[in-house]
Amino acid sequence: MTGAAMKEGAVSDVNPNPNRPDPIMTVDGAPFWRAANEGRFVAQKCGGCGRLWHPPRPICPECRSKDRQEQPLSGRGTVISWVMPIHPPAFGFDQPPVVALVEVEEGLRFVTNVENVAPQDMRFGMKVEVAFATTRGGHKIPVFHPAKEG
Amino acid sequence: MVDRNSQAAIVGIGQTEFSRNSGRSEQQLMAEAVLAALDDAGIDPKDVDGCLTFDLDHSDEVDLMRNLGCREIKYTLRTPQGGASSVTTLVHAKKAVESGFCDVMVVWRAMNERSAYRFGQPNLQIQPNGKSSTFIEWCMAYGAQTPAVWEALSCGPYMNRYGVTSEDLGRIAVLLRQNAATNPNAWFYGKPITLEDHQNSKWIVAPWLHLLDCCQESDGGVALVITRMDRARDTKSRPARILGAEYAFLNNHEIISDYYEGDLTDLEVSRRVTERLTKAAGISPRETNVAMIYDNFTPQILRQTEGFGFCGRGEAKDYIRDGHMDLDGRTPLSPNGGLMGEAYIHGMNNITEGVRQLRGLAANQVKNVETVFCASGVAGAILGL
Ligand SMILES: [Zn+2]
């Protein structure tokens, strides 16, 4: 990989993107974002058959139940794709974010960010664990950090 | 299968100029493109009784009728999925005229996406709603805010598994720009690029998309006129029959943000369309003479070339490097320069090029064209004389 932008973004605990946009919340997606704001990374769990769904939806496609519950997720996952938006810069991001597709142990996939990593250290198949980033409006949203060894 | 007399055909194609600033309304672009297509067909605008476009277009059916003076529309439709719907329009237009739902269907796409709103840049007005944009809820807060980012994230697993390099993508860009360079209608007429130019162009989305892996944003309008072959006898231009047109929409699959289901290195939707299309048209995409494949970003060419059966999985980069899609290759790819080289009218200008190739009137005319394949990921059509 080349380009100065790829080499910036040293690992740090400082919020690299304090101007990150707040989540857009729809009626059906809001429970996910509200849980995150309370520091919980959850999936929608069907009250009828127990299956997990993401993105959330009002009706379970397996059993038609409208009973939506919450399942805390392990927060452990694998990077199955990642990119860095360089031009135009992502709105609200002072540093180019690592945008990733993470598949969690429970089998669901999430569009997210991997933080606390230098872009040149990003790998397909990398193990990551959930963390929380703060948006400009003070919302907490799930992101991921490289998994600690062991 | 319908008999030849009742078969749908594209009998008119029309367009405005392609530019970075049209200087007039999208409504006007729509009307100019549709009128040009009707003039090409030799059909009176008052006879239009069906019209069709796809989502994200801002022009209105009421205004289309006001500009054309057509009396009564019997069939209208707006299909989902943005540009992936470009070839889907042929599926519906074919069925609409063959069933007699309407007799003269116009299809249009007309936008000022460069001068009015920069289609490729983060759009904070976009909302998660029924305009193929519900995925925005899950992307915006993470900086996945543009088509290039959504595409790059979805192509990553394919690129990684098959070891596709940036040079592999660059060869596609070079090919398309080479075709555009000799097409006076193309925005990039007279402006070919080298692989070095591609490699030196700035990152749009690392580590996959350089600037020259992305189509440009264009102002402009394109339109088609579709009717049955029995009616097409009176038309001015040679009809391009729609031998087959199929599309598929699969559960838990999104379009450009297709992240949630199954093996992301496989374009299952294209394979399914290919099966049905081959049956309907009587020939497969691979057996056609020209391939017009939706090229918003270079990785799409690789994935669709495989999905529609031109070569095996993981083989597309070699298939292209070996020249099979060159202008003098087995199945030339987008002789107009495609969306990358000619203009980005959301796939519609690739369909008009397919028709020109059949008529024998294209700028970069391929010899002895009898059939053309048009594809936009979820949809495929085979046109023939
Ligand atoms: Zn259920």
C-alpha cells in the first residue's frame, strides 16, 4: 500500500474522530443504537424462535413473531473486509477511518470501524473485539479494536 | 417464448450531450432524450402509452407527459436498486409491450449528478428509506458514505481471495479509456490513459480503488423506445429485438452494500440470471458478440464477467489480461468506453451502445454483430437483430 494517508493514524487512545456523525436511527434500528449508547453490543433476538438478526427488522422471517428481544453479543469477531476512504474525506472524520465488515462469533455481520490499529497492520481474517466510540453528539456506537492476545 | 412478431424490440435510442454541467433542468434533459429517442424511432410522442425509470431519478411522469404531449399512459413503473436497475428496465419494458399492457414504452434516465449534487460524494440529505437506501443507517456513522466506499468494502473479499492486484484493475480502466478515446460521443474522447496513469492516480478508497477505477459523475439524459416487432415494421431505425431479459433479487442481499449474506466472493445473483437468460434467449451471454457490462467501478467488471459465465471464478483478471475483452477479442467489452469512458448515465448509455452495435453504426464498430449482452449486476439482457 502507498500514500501518505495510509501511514498516518498512529495507534492512540485519544478519540481520533470527535466529529464523527451521530447514528441515523430508524424506528426499527433504534434499539440497537440505544443499547450501544448504554455500552452494550447487542443483536435483535426473536422472542418466538430465538434466532438472531442484523440488520434489525420488525418481523422474524423464520417464525413471523413480532416479539423483539435483545441478545448481548460476545463482541469477538473477524475482519472479513476493510477499506479506508481517502478522497473525498469521510464526512465528520478528521482521520480517515478504517471501515470494516466484521463477522462476529454469533455469525452476524456489521459495518463498523477498526480503531487502535495502524492501517498498514490491517489484515483480512484479523481477530477483533468490540469497543465503543463517541460521536459528535455524545452517542456511543460499537467499533472494534484488534483482539488482545490470548 | 413469444413469436417474432410479438417480440419486444428497442426501436429508438436518444440522448443529450454528456457533460459536467448541462446548464438546464433534469426535466429538460429527460424530455430532450425521450424526444430524441422517439424521433430516432419515427414514433409520434403522442403515441407513448408507457413509461419507466428507476429510483434516484428526479423527473416526474406528469412532466414527461406535459413535455411530450402524450394523451394517456397505461403503464408506469419505477424500479429499485439505482443503476443496477438499468438493464432491469428492459425486463419490464419487454413484458409490458409483449403482454399488450402498453404499446409504446419509453425508458429514461436524466440527471445533473455532477453539477447539481455530486453523486459520488457524501450526501447528508440521504435518509434510510424506500429509495434503495435503508442501508445508510448502518453505514453513515462509520464513514461508509459514498458509492466508492460501499463498493470497495463489498469487493474486498473477492480481491483478497483471488489475489487481484491494482494493476489487474488498471488494465480494465486502460481498456475502457482506450475505447472511449476513439468515440467522439465520449466524455474522455481523445484521452486514453496508461497503466502508469492508473497507478499514479490518487486513492479514492484504499486499498482497492484509485481515481481511475471509478466512473466519473456526468450530467445528461438517455432514453429508449420499446415496442413490439409488429409495430416496429413502420419505425425508422433497425429494431434491436430483446431476445431475453431477466433479473433476480435475492434475500438478504443489498446492491452496492451487499455485505450480509453468504460468500461475498461469489456473484450468485448473476449466475441465477444467466441460467434463466440463456434459456429465454436461446444463447448464453458468453456466446454474444459484444458485452456491455455495468462499470461504475473496475472490480464490478471482474465479478460480473465471472457471474455471467464468461470465465470461471477467479479467472476474470487473466481473461481480461489475455485480451478476450479487447475491441478485437472474443467478446469486446463496452466499445463506447463504458460508464468510465463515455459517461455515467447509470448504465443506460451502455444499452444505447448495444443497440448501435447491432445497427452497425457505432463509433468503434465491432464486425458482424448479431447479438449483444447487456448487464447491470442483478439483471441481464440479450439483444439481437
Ligand atoms: Zn423467529
